[in-house]
Amino acid sequence: LRRKLILPRVSLPSWTSLKPLLEGGLAVQIRSVALNWAFLNVTRATLLMDASGTSAAAHTLGMQIWNVGGTVLLALMSTATALIPQALKGAADKYTEQERLQSAKAVSDRIVWWGILGGAALGSLQLLMLPLLPIFTPVKSVSDAAFLPSVIGAFTQIINGCTFALEGIMTAQQAFMRAAIHNVIGAIALVWCLETYGSTLVGVWSSFIVFNGIRSHLAAWWHFRTSPLADRGSKKRVNSSAW
């Protein structure tokens, strides 16, 4: 005990090392709350449409088909968070910082195209699955009510792919709070659309276009105009303008 060999030495981390973790954790929580608030309002709107539950069942059926493509496109977010930091940090002894930034920009642009083309392919696949709606439910009124929402959902897959790819690029560059703010703005717009047009399934699913469209537009503006990988900001360091 006198030589302090038994008790471990405990030292508190510095504020400099804690600040990025706290900011990132807060941004993730804000984004999660915004998404949950948005989808809770969607569920509320569908449950209040009719007492029979047909609209709610049709919405659930449309979501199941929509999630087939959405889950695949969501993987682009993880892909971006893995590939872009690798391009930024890899082979530092062989390439200059400017060359690594250009390589990361090329990777990020390819990921965006993957999102657009993947969304188009999965949306087309979803349209081909529409004749199979009666297989998922024996109730004809439910399958009929789910047809138009599924068509709208198929066309939103392109926006979804672009949104998930761009938000993955933002995460890879540690722009956590900026992405959280985009989700908050999109969620507010979604709830406003639900309050105005959410009395029908078409209105609810059209609100998804507004929700992901705003997120995609804001993320694209950041990526192509103000991010460290943008043409006008490619000479900046990545961490200097991640906000």
C-alpha cells in the first residue's frame, strides 16, 4: 500500500478528449429522438384514420415491403463510415493530405451514386412485388388500400438511398450535430405534413417524401458545397469544418 502497487492509479480524462465524445453522443441522441418522434406521429396518424383498422393494417403492410429495400440502402451508411476514414488516413507516407482528400471525395461521390442507383433498382423491385400484395394478407380491402402507399414507397427508395449515403458521409467526417439538426428539421416538416395531409394513407406516405427529401437536400448541400470534401473546401482539414 505504501508503494501504491495494489491500488490502481485513476486519472480523469481531459476535457479535450471528452468534448468530441460528448458532442457526438448528444448529437446521436438528438437524431434518435427526432426519428422516434417522427415515426410515432406516423403511427398515430394511421391509427386515427378509421375505427376498423384497415388503414393501419395497410400501412403496416406497405412498411414491410418498403423496409426490404430500406434495410439494404441503410447499409450504405455503414459503408461510408468505413471507407471514407480509410481513404483519409491510409498510406500517409505515400500520399499528401491533398491527395488523400481527393481520394476520399472520389469514394464519397461513388457512395452517393451507389445510393441513387441502388434506390432505383430496389424501387423497381418493389414495384414488381406489388402483384404479391394479396399473398401477404387475406383481406382484400387491406391489400387494395396498401397499393398506392407501396407505389409511393417504391419511388421514395431513390431518395432513401441518397439520404442514407449522404448521412453516412457526414458521420464519417464526424459531422454528427449537423446531421442531427437535419433530422430535426425533417421531422418537424413531416409532423406538419401529417397534421395537414395525414388523414389519408397517400398523405402519410407523401410526407415521407418531404421527410427524406429535406434530409437529402440539406446533406447534399453540405457535402457538395461546405464540407471538407467539397471542391471549394477540399484544401481544408477534415476536422476543421465538420460542423
